Amino acid sequence: MEELFIKKPIPQAYFQLALPVVFGMLASMIYNLADTFFVSQTQNTALVAGVALCTPLFSFMLAIGDIFGLGGSALMSRLLGKQDTATSRRVSSFSVYAGIATGLIVTALLLVFERQILMLFGATSETYRYAAQFYRIMALGASFIIFSLIPSNMIRTEGLANQSMIATVTGTAVTIVLDPIFIFPLGLGAAGAALATVIGYALTDAILVFFVLTKCQVNSVSWQHRQLSGSLIKAILLIGIPASITNLMQSFGTALLNNYLAHYGASQVAAFGIASKIYMIVMLLIVGFAFGVQPMIGYNFGAQEFKRLKQIIRFDLFVEAGLAFVLAIVLMIFAPTVVSWFMPQAAIVRAGSLLLRSLLSTTPLIGVILVFTTVFQSTGQALGAFIMAIARQGVVFLVVIVIADRLFGYLGVIWAQPMADIITVLIGLGFYHWKFKPLLATT
């Protein structure tokens, strides 16, 4: 670990850790597109709508997994930097069993409150049947989905990013293969799509546990190592909960923008749906690089290698902002062409191009925001992590879109997210200078 995190040249270590995370995220994106395609091929509008209604459920499960996956791995990285392997091992075991227990509780609550939750999601008499079929299988498989986020993040603290990617990609590939089989020949419909997803995650979990048992020197799934002090549990939750909120805020921000665009016509909502899918490709790439380097940031902070930590943060900022800038420029130039690939109608192309260009205009700043977010998480700065979690697509975006809509109407709504990005990066910069500038300035 020390060879990778402290001795290896920063660019080499950076890409060794980050690229597997990027590939894993791209695999998940391919699955989401494939799943949408296979479900839509049923030509059953109510079934497609029913499955779509359950999208927040999946996001919720991933957010729960992040509590122990990102919270636990951030603490592990700092402990490993301090060479405290015994405590780090207990953190990994606790997080594993806490995730399983949480998953079982989530399953019970989802099944008990099925009708209320589906109605909250917007199910109608027409879509309820299909939504419930998908929902019940996903609810029963909650532990598999939640658990997957834990070892996949934690084994990266030992530099095993490739193994994490192998598990993710294998599970995703199996899901893509099973999806059409369960939906069509077996005639399981919405339940088939959910079952394929759960089986894919179960396989990912099995592979991850295998790697923990055979490759890891610190990570553990031992029941004997599960006990943890209250202060360490608090340290996991103080970082894990903001990380979880970040995921939930993404869904909130998308839903809020959809709601405001709906006032300007269905074509605007459709255009945003297309623009957001294209935009997500850029976001997945920069998020993958940002979270891929987290273990190296936490390890160097724990080892008090502040000179190297400053160099890592600088290189991270260069990669994140630079990559986002290049991708944004290319997509902004070719926005009408790319949007037309999805829907060639002139009105959709115009609206989609404007939306895409507005979102892309601040992607370099989002790269900077992601660096601040991961630095705060990796170094245990709970307040900074929480502020960044609720800002960009949460509190700041809500305030901006309300004001911008009243002052500038449609254009205000279109440019609300970029304005929120500018405010958020200034908030992150302020907190970074407050907490880290004095520390790093001494090196």
C-alpha cells in the first residue's frame, strides 16, 4: 500500500486507482441504457412507466450503501495512513455487517409500506401492478444492492481498484444478459428486469467477498472483528451520511428541474431527458476520477504526508477541470447533432441543445467541486462534506431556480444549475481555504 499511495509517482498512482472506477461507472451506464431499451421493447406503456417510477428506489438503496461504503472507506484510508491496520480491519467488518443489517431493515420497511411508497412515487391504477412487480423484487434484494457499495469501496483502500472493477463489470454483464431472457422468453416482464438486477448484484457481492478473502490483507468479513467503538461509528456516519445525501440530492435536483420545465411544455421535459443522458456521460467520467483517488488522499492525510497531499490535490484539480473542459467544448460544438441522434424533431433539437450547452458550461467547475467534496470526505471534514452534499443540487439550486424563474422565466430555469454551480464552487473554495490552506501552506 505504501508503495502505491506514497512512493509511486502521483500521475501513475492516480490513474492506476481512478481508471478502474471510471470503467466500472461506464459499465453501469451501459447497463442503465440497455435496461431502458429492453423494458421499452415490451411496447407496454404502463409497464415501462411502472418500472420508471421505481428509479428513486434504486437511487435510495445506493445512497444507503454509500453511508457505510464511502464513510467506512474514508475512515479506513486515514487509519491505514497511520499504519493502524487492526482498527482498519474492524472498520471494514463493522461496515459489512452494518450494511447487511440495514439492508434487511430496508426490505422490511419497503414491503410493509409498499402501497404508500408507490403512491408517493406517482403510481396510478394503470401502472401500480407493474410498478409493484418491479418494486417487490427490488425490495427483497435490497441487502444485495446496499452491500455491494461497501466492499467495492473498501478494497480500493488497499489499492485493489482493478478487483473492484472486475466485480462490478462482471455483475453488470450478467444483468445485461439476463434482462432480455427474463423479460421476454420467461415472460416475467417488470419482475424479470428487477430479478436480473438483483442477481447481478448478488454475483458482484460474491466476487467482492472472494477478493476480500483471497487478496486483502486488511479488509475482513469476519464476525469476530465486527465490534467498533462509538467514536469510530460516529466517524463513519459523519462522512457516510453526507455522501449518501449527495446521491439523493442528484435525484432531487433532476426532479426539481423537470418540474419547472414542465410549465413550459412537454417538449422541454423531453429535451431535458435527452440532454441529461448526454451530460451524464461527462459526469460519470469526472466522478469516476474524483472518487477513484479518494483512498490516496485519505492515506496521505493519515500519514501526515502533507507535501504529497498538496501535490495530489493539484494534480486532481488539473485532471478534473481539464477533462471536463475538453469534453464540454466538444459536446457544446456538436450539441445539435448529438441531440438529433435521440430525437430529430427541430423543436427538441433546439431546446435540447440549449439545455445541454447550459449544463456543460460549468462542468470544469463541477470537477473542482468534486475535488473539494472528495478531499473533505477523505480527510474526515464532516461539516465540509455535509455542506457540499446539500449545496449544488439541493439548497443552493432550490433557491437559485425559484429566484431565476421569477426574474427571467424560461431562461432563468435553463441557467439555474450553472448559477448554482458557481455559488457552490465558491462555497467549497472558502471552506477549503479555511481548513486546508494553513495546513498545506506549511509544507
